[in-house]
Amino acid sequence: YLRIPDNVIQNYLPFFQNIKLIPEIESKINLFCKNLNSDTVSLHIRSWNLPNEKIRKHLFNIKKIKEKLKTLHNRQILLVTDNRNLIKELKEFNIITYPRISNIDRNSELSIQEDLIELYLLSKNKTMILSHFSTFSEVAWWLGGCSRDITIL
């Protein structure tokens, strides 16, 4: 992220800024954004728990994540994750989540729409804590304008 040359960012950023959402999705994003404030932190946790992701499972380290969250001094944290059990695991922190109706399922239209909503919500905050080797994290970073205030865990 931070090693990407500025000229590359400037060349690619307009493509992300020109994406147009359908009004229904954009409306849901804007409605939920009312829950965010200028101090909200975006947190994306990829748990790498699918059967074909076992080689990356070691990248998920809940202890490191909790250590980082403790340094935020109770700031509001928007959590987006592929493992809904982490919401309970992180209950000691000031966590908010998008109220998904669907389970995470790459074959469900509703689930994919809610993934997109969460992706855009992640992009709305200046401070981002993102997952290693996750294109979901990276796209949120690009959509958010390539914030310099990021941590990769």
C-alpha cells in the first residue's frame, strides 16, 4: 500500500472514483454511514477459514488484532469480517457492524450485495486496519482514496 508510487496511485484512483452504484445499494451505504463519525476506524478481518484458504490461515492472529485495538482508546470500530463469531470475540471493544441479513455466501446475490455494501463502508473511514493479502481490504483502500493511515495485520 504505502510503497505504491504516487504516480501509480494517481493513475488508478480515478477508475475507483468513477464506479457508480445502483441507487438501492448506494442508499443502504448512505443510511448506515450515519452511524459513523470522523473518528471511526475501519477494521477488516479475513480469517482465511474456507477449505481452500488453509495455506493463509496463519495470517489470522486475533491476539495481534486485539493488541492493536487496545491502542485505539475506545474509538468506534467498524468491523467487517468473513467470520461472524469474531463480533462476540471482540465485544470488549467499541464495535459496530453492518446488520447483514444474509450469511456470507459467494453464491448468493443478497450476500454479494451485502459484501459490496460492507466494502464501501470500510472505505469511508480515514483510519484503516486491514488484512494481509486480502483483495477485499485492498479494494476498500482504493475506494477510500488510498489513505496513508493504515495498518496491515
